[in-house]
Amino acid sequence: MGKIALLFPGQGSQYVGMGKPLYELSPCSREIFDQVDAVQPGISTLCFEGPAEALNQTQNTQPCIFAVELAALAALKCIGVEAQGIAGFSLGEVTGLVAAGVLSMDNGLKFVKKRGRAMEEASQMTPAAMVAVLKLDNATVESLCHEFNQCYPVNYNCPGQLVVALLKDDQEAFLTRVKEQGGRGIPLTLSGGFHSPFMTYATKLLEQNIFELTFAAGSIPLYSNAYAKPYPESPVDIRDYILHQINHPVLWEQTIRNMITDGFTTFIECGPGKTLSGFIKKIDKSVTCYHVE
């Protein structure tokens, strides 16, 4: 019998109306939204009603997605679903820390709020953009990055899809080079160059807050984005992993491959959208994916 893993998506998956069905249909999910609103008033309203302009601001997006993901997790727990492992994409890794019992919900929400603000500040320092490159192998995309100053591969999503962070002024030239190589470039609607050196300032800001958090031993393995392996148990190492993730690439494809090697055959995506399920089907068609929203 294969193992079950929970997956939590990251920024970019948000949309106005997310989480509302969970709130209406699951008392357990409704309790999570009420708890989140008690700590940060207005989160539920922003998720359910928007406006999109406010929801898409990084400092708002992150706590909103965090709330929806925990609400989806609560709905699963209410019906007795138990997982043996967790992985979260970018922001979703913080939700994963809560789901694994490493971080309390209150501390997780406080950190997500500070994380969003820090990344927003870092984004304002350098005008950066993100582009998803399709139909090219990783080596070709990495080679294209070397042609530009401050251009970095940041999200290794699945075969044939690698996201790049670069200066906004270089975006059009980069898209042209991708097309010349036979690929397709899709500009992403994100406010900064996440998981790259553009976020080093955010990491420095969060270093000042990370020691306010209390960590416990996790109840199940949480796989790290930056290292594609389970988090360590030492609080010092956990802090390092959390900070390292912010300005280093998300090794999603390798993470999922390692989880499959470790015996995971069923993946349940908890949160807005089905992006991660789509990635997994391109990584290995033999596994089973479900989605809870």
C-alpha cells in the first residue's frame, strides 16, 4: 500500500472566491477561518470577496492562501484522512510546517504575514519579473539565463517547465531568446523575483524575526523546496531551511521524484487551484492526485 502526501500550493494560485465553499460546507474549515480572522481581521472577506487588486498584493496574498490551505487540511482531518508526508510549494511550505506540527497556527500566520511584507519590500527595491519557460530542457534555460545579468532559474516545476526570475528591463529580450530556441515564455503576474538573489533583502529582514518562533518535532516528514529532502529536527536547522528557501530555487520536480522513491503514490493538493497536481502528472503519470478546495 502506497503512502499519502499532502501538497500545499504557493503564491500565484490565489483568486477571488477561494475557500468560500470550504467555509460554507465544512464546520471544521469554518473554524479555521474564524481563528485566522481573530488574529488578522478581514482575511476571510478578502479571500471570498476580494477585491483582486488587494488580494494580489504579496503581503495579503500569503496569509490568504495560508488560511485556505489550513481550511482544506481541516476538512480532510474531519473525515479521517491521514497522510504520511507533506510538501509545500514556496509559501505552501510554511503551511506544511503547521500541518506537520512543527509550527503552531498562530506562529505560522504571524510568520506568513512578516514573510509577505519582507518579500514585498524586497520586490520594491529591484524591479524584477518572473517568466515560465515551456518546451525547453533545463540546461537550455539555464544557458539562456547566463546571457543576461541577474537572470536566475528559480522554480524547477516539472519536465519542460522552468520558471526564471530576471530584471523587468530584460524580460522582452529574454522572451525573444526563448522563442528563438524553440520554447515558449509566459510572463507571470507576480510582484517580484521570488526564490532568487532578488529576495536576499527579505531573508535578512526575516532573520530578525525567525528567533521569535518556537518549533516542535514534526509528526510526519515535510519535504524541503530548497533541498528536496525532509526537514531536519533541530530548531536551528529548521530556521536555516525556512530562510534558505526564500532566496533559493524551488526544486519541485526533484522533491516529488524523491517522495515517489520514498513510497508516496497518492498526492492530495490542499488549497486554491490544481497547479501542483498538473506538475505531478507531468513528473510521473503512475501516481494518483486529488484536490481539496
